[in-house]
Amino acid sequence: YEDTLDCPALRGLRSTDDVVAGHQAIGRFDPGLWSIAYLDQRPVGAVLINRSTKQGQAELVYIGIGPDVRGRRWGRTLLQHGIRLAVEARVGTLSLAVDIANSPALKLYDSLGFVPTGRRRAVIRSIRGMQES
């Protein structure tokens, strides 16, 4: 999540554990559809896909690449790997949501045949300073 382009306005509002738990809670968590990429024995990226509650569908809940390997085709490789996992799991449709300002992700998804189907607006507000001690 370091310097993520995935909803950067949300950066730092939730702990990594909370974010991962949120990803696991989307649809039906299947650890066989989650992968971590390593370079020289250190994690550099992840692709997380969950099955949908609808038969034959799944959602790419997160794909992320570490800042030191961005721009070196790791995102494409990871997403292609995730698509292969989904095909092997007999998923017919793979959907995702992406921040409209995340141009590298939009370019990647377009190049791999994803097509836009709609737009949603995400709204969040931090209330940390308002909580009683």
C-alpha cells in the first residue's frame, strides 16, 4: 500500500490488517485466488481475487505493486497470473473497481480487455478526532 494509487485519499485511514480483512470480506474469500509476488525473497506485489456470491463470477479486490518495481510490468504479470487462476477456478466473469484517477491501472485493465460498465462514487470521512477518550 506504500504510495498506492488505489484511492490515495484513503491512505492511512485504516490499518493494513483492517484493509486485508475488508478484502477478505468481499464476496467469498478463496485463498487459492490470492497471490504474492516475490523478488529476491521479498514481497513486491499482490493480486487478490474473491469469488462472487453469484455463480461463475469473481472480483479483483486488489492488485498492488511496490514502488521500487512499478513501471517494470509486474502489474501486468500479476494480473495475467490472477486471470489464469480465475480461469482454472472456472470463473466466467472477472470484475473490478478502480479509482478513475489511477491512470496506470486503467491503462493496464484496458490493455487486458476489461471494459467499463459504470461509475460509482466512494465517500469516506475520518472521525478519529471526534471520538471520546
